[in-house]
Amino acid sequence: MKPQLLTAVFSALVFAAHAESFPVNIKIDASKPTGPLKPIWRFFGADEPNYAYMKHGSELLGELGALKKDQVFFRTHNLLTTGKGEHGLKWGSTNAYTEDADGNPIYDWTIVDKIFDTYRSKGVRPYVQLGFMPKALSVKPEPYSQPFRQEAFDDFCAGWSHPPKDYGKWEELIYQFAKHCSERYGEEEVLNWYWQTWNEPANEYWRGSRDDFFKLNDHAMRGVRRAIPKAKVGGPHLATGKDGDWLESFIDHCLKGTNFASGEKGTPLDFISFHAKGKSSDVDGRVQMGLSRQLSIIDGGFGAVAQYPELKGIPIIIGESDPEGCAACTWPSLAYRNGTMYSSYTAASFPRKLDLAEKHGVNLEGALSWSFEFEDQPYFAPFRSLATNGIDKPVLNVFRMFSRMDGKRLHVDSDAAVPLDDLLKTGVRGKPDVSALAARDGNRITVLAWHYHDDDIIGAEANITLNLSGTPEGNPRVTRTLIDENHSNSYTAWLAMESPKSPTAEQLRELVEASQLAVVPNAKVEIPAAAEVGITFPLARQGVTLLELEWP
């Protein structure tokens, strides 16, 4: 007998579908998992290391660590940059290395310890970026630092971006740093960390040649491995996937080139890392995202790694994976980062990264969101951030949703999903992309659905029918959480207050409440034995929802 199809409408949303809604059918067979759902979302990062131990930075790290304790990683620039804790946009300092009048090294881990101690106290682990160049080691130390101006980025890359005047001293610095970390946190702990050299060496972040970078990395990796013989080391953290032939050249050097530090063949390589950014544009007064650009960069990077049979199964980390490039830039069009365009982009893009890894047969370990928070800045300034002055943004709630999904991934068939090949070619420029990510862990099934379009304009609501087959018998407990204009959205709450520059204590309480992941109340569904489950619900454009069904 054909299973009975029941339709459950969430009672909190019992109203006639919007006049301009369109139907979407999503089918999931819960009895046919496709493989583990990897938590690639659990990597974050920022330019500014010192924010970690400041008030709001420390609070936010606690929220990230709580998502998956001791499995969340944080990467930051400027861990070795000269300065006594000075910080600013795209800047930070630790004074880890200076020299006395005779040129003898002076190591000071006080500020680095403060940063890493905060990570560990919040359940977060370091993803250690070895950079930038201390002033005493730079071949061109003056000017060492210059204020960041988004209209003149090249001017920002000063003395800290140059090679060392002494590669032996550079290697010894890295050895002493890694040795100190091992002694302070224990070898068993630091073996969980990732270690890599520099950032985006194919562009203005690195003022040396390609071979200079290979030499820098060879000495750095030897320094790490001298202190921690089994440390996880990798690279090269290129800006745009392959960066021409940079990625292949780096891999070739690591696999079979002459090591600049040891003179022997090859350089240790435990993971591959590159960056992938989309692009947002102002088109006729509206924001238009470039999902196709980001996915195409990832596609190219995965394809390059897949060419090497020696690297079969090597973990790949997309070391910065974002809708566009500059987190600290604040052009007016970037205000989309405060609202649901950013959250829906995030929900729609992460599953496609997994799809691209499957396409190329590579091992995607993580996709790092270069998005944290900025201290002492106006509320809801258009930075790419997860929170503003302690108020969580909608995008953070997507990561909260991801963190509630475990087990094995389930295949999703949506009649409104944009095919992967089309996403690579054009993004989402015609019909919206409405689909889902699903997983099963025993008697628990989770489904995250999104309604995304590259254009930040008002669109019709999706009226979704979710058909689940192969479920356990009996009646599950159902929880539904939602991100849209009126749910899990501190930004619209702030706008409704007429955008106060200094919210009152009562307004702050309201904003904090509005920023949390909102549960749709009274979500009920009844399922008889061996029945197919049908759940219908509306989802607004740029909406993201998570359904959690748990059987006793």
C-alpha cells in the first residue's frame, strides 16, 4: 500500500500563503545516507588578534566555542607583528620578537599567551598563522606600519610584509614559538592545532618572490617540526584558489623540490589551504552577490589538488571563504552584511562546497569564515562580522543551525534548487535557489532549508512541501528555528528603534533577545507507523530554517 501523506502546518504560521508565493517540493529519503556530514563550518578568523581578549571578542569566542567545544578553530593575522598590543582595523601586534642592541633575539610571549589562553578558555583552538615579519627581522623595516585605508590597500602593506634579513633567525623564532606553545598547552593539545606560514603570498601581503616564500615556509615548517615533530603543517593560503600556477608550484616544491632549509627533498605538507571569495556589487542601486565567483574559485582549487595522486585524501581547508574580500571595508553597499542577505548566502553556499568536494573526490576539512567582530565601532557598521558590540547578527544564527546537524548526510531533491553547474556559471540570477541540507543521526533527522537569490530585492515567498520518507516509526518531537526579517534578526530590531547610536539598557536587552536563534512555537506533526512525512511551511526570500525531528 502506498504510504499515507500527511500535511502538518506549523500552528504559529497558520495563515493563507502570500498571494505571490510559489510552490517548492523537497524530497528526502532518510533511509539512504550518502556519507558523514562533515562540520566544515567550524573555522573562523580575523585580521585583528588582540580583539580576542577584549570584552566583546572574548564573549563572541565563547559563543563560537560553545557550538562545538574544542572542535572550533580560529585563525588570525599579526601573531608575530611588532607592537605592544596596539590594534586597529586590519591590524594587531604582540611584540613576540625584538632584538637587543647587539642583535640578539628577545622573545616575549605575554600577548600571544593572552590570545591563545582566551581561545582555550572558550573551547576554541588556534589555527596558527606564522606571521607577520617582526620589525627587527624585516629587510625593509621602515615604514613598519601604516593606517589602513580601504581606498589605498597597497599602502597598508609596509615593513611587516617583507622577507626576513636572516632566515636562520626566522626559523629560530618559529621554533621558540612552537616550543613555548607545546610547553604551555601540552604536546597532546598542540597536535590538534594547524600550523601554516603567512597569508596570501601571491599578492601584496608578501613583498618577496615566490622562491622567497618557499624559503620562508621551509624554514618555518622546520622550526615547527623541530619543536613538535608530529605537528600538522600546511599551506599556502593563496588569495584566489590557484592564483595562476602558484598552487601547483607550491605543491610541486613540497612534494619533490629541494628544501631551502634542509637541502633535502620536499617540505612537510599535512593539509592544503587556499582562499575563495565571492564578489558583491552595486547594480542599479541594489546589492548583487557573486556566488558563482566564489564557487568557481573553489572548483578550480579542488581540481588542482585532485591532479596529484600523492595527495589523495589530504585535508583541504578553504582558509578564508566569504561572500567578498575585505572584512574591514565599509562601503555603503556592504551594509547587506547586517541582515538576511549574508545569512542566506552562507546557508546556500556551504552545502555547495561539500558538493564540489564530492565532484572532485577531495577531502574538504573546513571552510573558514573570515568574520569575527570589531571593537569600539558604531553599532551595525557595515563590517563583515558575526556580531556588533556584543549583539549577534543573523549570520551567526546560521552557524548555530549548522552546529545542530550531526550524523550522515541525506540526499536532497528540490525542484527549486539551482543545479551546481548553473551556480558555477551564473550564480543565482534567474529563479531563486530554494533547497536544503539534511542529515540523520540515529533517530534524529535535521533539515536546513534556505531561500536565496543573488539580488538583494524583495521576492515572492516560497511555499515549501517537505516530503520525508524512510523515517523511524512513531511521532517525533519537532523543533523549528527560523531566520528571516522578523526572526533571529537583531538588525531589523535595531532599525525599528530608529537606529540608535547608543542604545539604552532596555534597548540592548531587546536587541540581545532579537539576536538569538528564534524557535517557531507549537510546531507539531503526527506520523503513523511506516508513513511518509509531509511538512509544509512558508519561507520568505532570504529566509533560512532548521527542522529538527527526534523520535523516541
